[in-house]
Amino acid sequence: MRALISLSGGMDSTALLMRMLADGYEVTCLTYDYGQKHSIEIDRAKENIEYLRNNGYYVGHIIIDLKSAMASLYSALTSDEIAVPEGHYESEQMKKTVVPNRNAVFSSIMYGHAISISEKEQIDVTIALGVHSGDHAIYPDCRPEFYESLEKTLSMGNWGSERITFYLPYIEGTKSTILKDAHDSISALELDFDTVFTNTNTSYNPDEMGRSSGRSGADVERILAFHSIGRRDPLQYIDGWDKALADAQFEKSQHEDSP
């Protein structure tokens, strides 16, 4: 079985990588450098690939340079003109973190790679993506109907598309269910959960040492997810885990109390 994964270096795609390996897939990962401010995620992806290889799991890893194509897009993640917003993930200001057409660009490149692998190796290829329902309100390109339409369009534009399928196992899930799934997969692979998630980045505004701020919307969602499954996030937070958790819980209560 053959799989192609978009590995950002974040929590969701890393969990999916562990799931695909636990399910017995031979995996190639694509990581995109698109001029994102939180480019530490690329280094974290490399660290997990190395960790896997050191433990007997060889994963192909290709880094795609899209800086010239995407770094000028108007988003808090790529533009120096916009500060990364802080607060709850579902707050209105978090729409500033949308990168226009990002997932369509990424998926199109993945589809080309999948077609190429399929043709070269004469094998069916699964394109696995870690997008999930929690992102739908903020990111329109994470909705199920977007991927249904995109898969149909890409299949129409390529020979050999009958051998390519999209796989989005987390699309109706939450960050908590993703972490639980990752725990099961990592246990099956006999790897260390904390090591795997130390080698990730979720923060949109980490400091110069790569420590998570704990304050971006993505941070808050991750912190609450770890707490919900009764685990302490192994990541380094600028002000420590206890403060990060307290701040995240405060943001959640503020959001729930807002009209």
C-alpha cells in the first residue's frame, strides 16, 4: 500500500503520518515552505522523519519551495504587514490566518506527485490529508465539500486518476480525537508519544528559540486538546505549560461567554 502525505510539521499531519505507518503504508511526505512565519514547523517535520528512520521506519521526505509563489499572499502567516492574532481559534480575527487558496495549491502539487508515483511504480496511491472539522469555520478550504469538488476536478484533468484516492480520516473529528488516534498509532509502532509531539509545531507565532507562544488560536486549540485527554503537552511554551493551560482555558471561557 502506497500513501502520499502533506506533512506540515504540525499536530494533525503528524498524527496522520503515524496512522498511515501503523496501517502498513509505504509513505512519502511533502512539506511546503511557503514563506510562513512559523517555518520552525519544517524543522520539526525533519526531526520526526529522522526519529522514524532511527527507529526503523523509512519515510520519504520532499520539501517543496513555494516561497516565490506564496510568500506575497496577504495573510498573517506570510505578510509582515499583519500581526498574528491571538485568542480563541473561532474568533473572527482568526480569519487573518487564512492563506488564500493554500490547500488547493498544496493538493494540486500532491496530486501531480501521486500520479507520478502511481505511473512509475504501477500502484494505487492514497493522498492522505489531516484536515478536520474544527477548521471549517475559519478555513473554507478545509470543508468536506471543498475536497469532494477538488478531487473530482483533479481526476478529470489527469490520465491515471482512477488509481488515486483522497483519504481524510479526521475530517469529522476534533483535535482531541486526533490525539487519541495518534496515541493508538504511536503505541502500535512502539514509539514515544512525547517525542513525536515534541517534534511538532502548532504555534503561528513561536519565539526565536522555537518555543510556542501559547497565545495564537492554533496554540489555544492544541493546549485544550491535550488537556482534554489528560496529558501535558510536551512542547516548550514561553511561559510554561501551567500558564499556557490557564490562558487557554480563560480564552475558551471568554469565547463561550461572548454573545
